[in-house]
Amino acid sequence: TLILGVRGLYTRNWSEPAPGEATDALHEQTSGRAFLAVPDVVGTGVTFEVFGEGRRELSWGGLVTDQLTAAIQLSRPIGPDANARFYGRYSDTHLYEEEPDPFFPFDLRISHPYVGVQTIVDRRDDPVLTWRGWMATLDLSGSATFLGSDYEYLRAFAQLNTFTPFSLASRRVTWAQSVRVGLADSFDQELLPDARFRAGGEFSVRGYPTEGLGPVEVLGDLVTPVGGAALLVINEELRVPLPLDLTGIVFVDAGQVWAETSEFGRDLVTALGLGLRASTPLGLFRFDVAYPFDPRPGDDTYKLYFG
């Protein structure tokens, strides 16, 4: 048996024109991923997975990031609802200017191998639209010179999702909660951009630009989010079943990314929103509208999401 999958993502944001400029600045991101899995290899219970991803990001100011990533992963059940995974990944990142400076052109290529282990316990009744149960994950990864890397770091990421059904006005509803925490230590080196945590967007803190929260790099009028060494994301949802296989959602999201782990927990940003889910023969369709309470200059007053 083979499992195949593909995924694509395209986002575009505009910023206000800088003083003296006639046009807006564009931030654009395009990515595509192909995935292959072989379950229960030769009856061992081990699942073999491989994926490749290509990504191009055009940042405000004309900086282009081209990234190719390849990964191999082995996973095996360690209980009725638990899995353990071991993975190795390699990424090649090329950063350059869309219109190079004739005197000081910027062109940088970074190779980044790393390995990791992950444990997942999944006791949800439905992995797509969950009404009861819980899921927990713990991921430890790192890179070192013995892997051929120029960088050394350790990175930990943990996530807990709970889904609690209860009765509200004689209607069965579910309170869904998610907490994500990430911490990284680069041993007094600069943390590699690939290893930094990022937050904001459709699957994180809705209402804010995709991966736009946290530290930024300011070069004149150019402001670029750069990620950080610490992450906290909290999602709270009330899910209400509606007629015609629809589900209504009220949600509150909060989160932030920090440059240093010592800043963890400060200055969380929040958002409030409404959503709708539709179960169809083709799968689950989703629509969300989110209103950020703490927008930064240039952020939209609301965001719409379709998926």
C-alpha cells in the first residue's frame, strides 16, 4: 500500500508605500510539498515516509528566499494510541536580492542537516473535525558539526490539544483547546533561520500575517519578521453542530514569538473570530474571519481564511 499526498500554499500581503515611494511593497510566499508513505514495511509495523518541499518567499524590499527540503522519517506504534518517530532532514536555502545591488550584491546559501525524535499520543474521535478526546506531541531536534552542519542547536516543541464535549442550552457542543510551546538553544551562536519558531496566520494566531509575529528586522522602511527562540500559541474554540452537516465556531487565539527564551510569556497578542465548517464528500471545507486586538502598523483590521 502506498499513500501519496500533495499540498500547496500561496499568500500575498501588501504594505503601505514608504515615504517618497509611489508603490506598495509586496510580501509573497509560494510553496509546494509532495509526500509518500509506505505503511507496515515488510510486516514490521514500521511506516516509511519521505517528502520533498520547494518554497519561494519574496520579502518586502525584494529579498528572495528559495528553499528546497527533503526528509526521511520512520515511525512505529508504541501503544494503542501512541507513535514514535525518528527523522532526518536536509534543507538548502538560497537568499538573494531580486534586483541585485550592482556594488554590494547579497547572495547567501545555507545547507542545514538535522535529526529529531518525536512522540505522538492521539486519542481523538476524528482527526479532521474532532468532538472529543485529546492529542499530545513532543518533538526534540537538533543539528551539530558531526552531521556536517555549520550550526549547533537543540530545539524542543510540545503541543497539547483537548476536546471536551458538554451540553449548552440543550445542545451538545465541544470546547476545543490547543497549547503549543517551543524553546531553542543555539549555544551562544545565532539561531539558524530554519530553526526559529514562527507564529501568525491560518493555523496559528488567526487575524495576523502568516508567520508575521515576533521579532522583526528593520532596514530603513523595510520591516521583515525573522522568528525567534521561543514560541507560545493558545487556541480556544467553541464548536456548535448546525444543520446540513455544518459546524459553527467561535474562537479566541493568543500567542507570540520571542527572540530569547528569557522573554517567554511577555506581550501576547490576541484575536477573536467566527468560523464555519462544512462536511462534504470531497472533505472538510473551512471558513474563518478573525479580528486582531493588537495589530501592528500595516496589519489588516481583519483576516478571511478559506481552506
